[in-house]
Amino acid sequence: MSSTPGNDFFDLQNLNERVDVEFKTAQGRDGTGQLPKSFWESYSAMANTDGGLIALGVKEVDKEPVAVGVPDHEKVVQTLFDQANNPQIVSVNLLSDRDITRRKIGELTIVFIRIPRADRKNRPVHLGDNPLTGTFRRNNEGDYRCSREIVEHMLGERVRDTQDSTLLEGFSLSDIDLESLRIYRQNFANRQPAHVLNNLDALDFLQQLGGYRKDRQTGKEGLTVAGLLMFGKLRSILDAIPRYIVDYQERPRAVREARWIDRLTTDFSWSGNLYDFYRQVYAKLTNGLKVPFALKGDQRVEDTPVHEALREALVNTLIHADYTGNCSILVVKRPDLFGFRNPGILRVPLADAIRGGTSDCRNRNLQKMFQLIGLGEQSGFGFPKIYKNWAGQHWRAPDIEERIETEQTILALRMISLMPEDSVAHLKTRIGPAFDQLSHAERVALVTAHAENCVTHARLAELTKEHTSDLTHSLHGLVAKGFLQSEGQGTGTFYFLPGAHPIENSGAKEVFGLDVLTSTPEPKSLSSGHSEENSGYSAPSSGHNKMLEQHIAALRQIAEPVAKSQRSKPELVTATILKLCEGRYLSLIELSDLLQRDPDTLRKNIIRPMVGDGRLIVEHPNIKNHPKQRYTKADPKSEPQP
């Protein structure tokens, strides 16, 4: 077992309780040290989510970690392994010696346990003998018992290597859109004109692709899920898979909104199957892409790394989707990004997916069908190709997010330069030749602080591949050199260019949905009144100020049922927040003031879960601790945004 890992992730000053970090005092009743019973709930929750870190011998005081130590830590570690290997306590042991780290802080010993994410075949990780009652998942900073539906879904994922091989009794060639199949076969023949499959009739061709099969034991035969999804008629697909929806939207602006200028969805105006969806959507995604002039022999090359990345992203979305899930497949094209969402979380850890080489496709027959016409990477190297091709354009690294609560995966390919020319030019003028002498991480930090008003440790980690301790050193070094200033503590720390505080120097502050000029850094509590003298806001005219007062009064009326009682039911609080945030952005401080609730409690217990399940949308999704973060109600008429 390791002893002291050095100045890295395990340093307490870099830790706060969050979705992947949990503190437990582990003192025991007699104060000699004991593994707490709640440890295994956190173990199950983290293993079933995305892994995490449990620190024994630490408690949280005023949102900051304080070391209390584990007195007899060797006894606690031994108890941990004894119980981990006891199936009556927990279903599977995912821990090894390398997952345990002891850290000395003065005379105290802290024990860090890194919990791996369980692979598909080990989920659900549950306590006791019954997975339906002993399965937990992590949500924000808490461990929550999973519903029966979620547990049954995990059990189904565990036993089904592929979801699309199921034989559909009563579904035959009459449920296939023959024109879709004809175009696919023509594409296949153009690529491989001498292939033996070209000589088969439609039914035999489908059978070889895994789109039709016979059960050798029962003699029953019919289309498979893959065959129906890939080539079927929409009505037939919906008869077999009622939740099936595919949706493409082209939106005119680089903002989250429901408005679109072009759309393709399951509205019975076309076949509705995956092959035709791929063909039409890929053409729409690539329409307007600038293709540099290049020749291969005497033929112009119309393909680019961007085309290749978009093909890979679209195929990945279709073959990894869980078509029994609760959300649609959604593809979005905006001036600033391409977004892809599919129901179902990744079957391998996110880090492994990005690294490549690990493949666990949810729909292997669909994967093979696309590969036979030259689409989709084999052996799990799809994401690395997307990352490589996007990096070749010097754009921001792709954002991949698993939304565990709603069982969906989001991929956003942003066409935003990692080093915007205007930001680089500003910083070179401001800092001079010293800018070019900085490390890559330091330059990215400064450029991000300029382009996004501030930068955090988490945001910098998204944009570079450097170790977390190196990023901490880079940020602290920039502060020491006077190139950045910082504010906040722990994971709430944000960094900004000197004299460019993201709140104090904003020219206008949107308050309760209205733009109001301000000359003060922080809004006062609304309970103190709304005049220019005591509110901190200076309105440009008395008429505008009157409109602001009327607007705030209307919001207070909405909030009154919650504000007048500290014992309001959570359902009433969330419904009130949704009504307050409908059609406007509100900050945590504003919501706290309206509802008369402690802001930290409101954020932890109400706001974060509402963001997690898609009911609220954040204004600054790229920076979790953005100092100007605000929230608005998701549009019920539109799908959750990628």
C-alpha cells in the first residue's frame, strides 16, 4: 500500500465534498476508529455512478475539510477488506491494495479509498442479497437508493451483451422499407462489387447482416431489433419500440433555445429508420462546411477531418443508444457547435472511452451494418479519432458528459478556437513577450480567463490533459506573477485577469430578467427595499425603476407560499422555483432572497438535483462554479439541450 502521494489530488485543500468525494470521520463509538456503516452505501453509490474518493478521518466544517484522523487505521483497513469480500455485506469487491492511500497530516492519519466505477457486468453493486433494495447511486453529494426501474435496467444491461439481436416475432420483410434497403445494398456493392453478399436475395442478405434470424431451438423466425431499426418502416418500428424517437434540429443562434430553422424527426413524412436518418442528417451537418482544395490523383478530395469526426460522432450516437430509454436521440447543429445526445450512459468508463481500445457496443449488429459500408471505427477508437480530428482544427476539446440521473450521454463538438486570436492579441499586448514564455497550460488559463471572464481548476482540466497537481501549480504561479487574481475557496475558487473581476466589472447586471445599469459590485438583499439608495441599483429612469419594482413584486407574490413557511414540502419548493425561472434567468442569491432560504442548503438540496434531471438549465454550463451562474426553466416543448 502507498503511503503519501505527495502534493496532488489527496491534499485536503484541494478537496470538497461533491459527487465524487465523500468525507467520513470513522471515529467509532469509543473513539479508537471504526469503519462506518454508511461507508458501503457510498461505495455502492460511487461504483454504480462514476467512481470516486472516500476520505476516512475527515469532517466538513463550514464547507471546508478538517482532518480528525483515524486512530487505529490499520484495523479499519483490515475490516474494510474483510467486509468487501463478504457477499452478505456487498455484492462485489472492486478494491485492491493500490486503491488505499494513507496520508499523514501532523500526528493524524487520513485513509483515502479510491472507489472504481463498476463495469457493466458487475452492476448493480448492491448491499446484501437483494439488489432491488440495496442498490445506491450518487447524486451531487448524497447517496440515493435506486428505484426498481433503474435496478432492473442495470440487471438487463449486465446480462445482454447486445440489445439489438432480439428476435421480433410477427415482424417480417413486409415491415422493411425496401427503398432504404435498396440504397444500402447499392452503397455496399459500390464499395465491394465482388462480395458474395451481393448475390443474395433481400431476406438472406438481411440474415447475414444480423437483421433477420431463425431460432434454431424453437424454429421461430423474424426480423431482429437491429434489422427493424436500420431499415424498418416507422409504424413497424414504433409497434416494437414505442419510445423510439430520432430528432435533428438546426438552430440559428449560438444559444440554448427551442427555435429551429430545419428539423427532421419521426413525423411520418419519411421512412423514419436509422439508415435514412443517418444519410439525411449527415448531409445536413456537413452542408456549408468549408472544404480546402486538395487533390488525390486527378480527383478533388471533398472529405476533411471535420467530416470524418462528424460521421464518427453520428454513427456512435446511433449504435450506442439504448432504444428502450426515456429520451430521444437528438442531433443539433448550431453556428458554434454540433451536439449529439443518445439515451443510455457509456458502457465503459469515460476515461477509457476517450483513451480508446476498449469496446462494449450496446448494439453490435447495428455497428456491423454501418462498418460494412465504411462507417464507424472498430475496437473502440471512435472517440480518439474525434478528439484527434477536432484538435487538428485547434478547436476546444470535445465535451462528453454522462447524465446518470436521466440515463443519457451528451457529446458537444464546439467550433471555438482553443486560442482565440483576439484573446491572444490582447494578452500579448498586456503581458508582452512573457506570454510566449509561459507553458501551454498557463497560456490556456489566461486565454480562457479573457474569453470566458474567468477560469477554474475544473475548467482548465477540461481543456488540457495535464495532471491536476500541475494545473494547481500553474494557476498559483500565474497568481504569484500577477497575471491572474483569485477569489473563493476550495473547488469554488475562480481566477480572473487583474482589474477584470467577472462580477464587479460587468457593465450591466441582469436582475430578475431585466437589464439594469449598476455601479456597485454586489446586489443587496431585496428585503432591504428597492430604491436607488438602499438597493445598490441605479436605474436609468424612474419609469424603468418602476417597471423593475413591479417585476420584483410579481416574483415575490409567486414565491410567497414558500417564503412564509420554512416547512414547505420539497414539491412546492421545486414547483415555485420552476415558476420563478420560467422565461428568465435567476441567480442563487436572488432565489434565496425570494424564497427566504439559506443559499447553500437551497443549492445542495434543490437546485443541483433540478439541474441534474434537466428541469433547470444553467447559463454557464462549461464552468460549474461560475461566479455569475444563473438558472432558467427548461422549455417543456423542447428536448433537453446537448
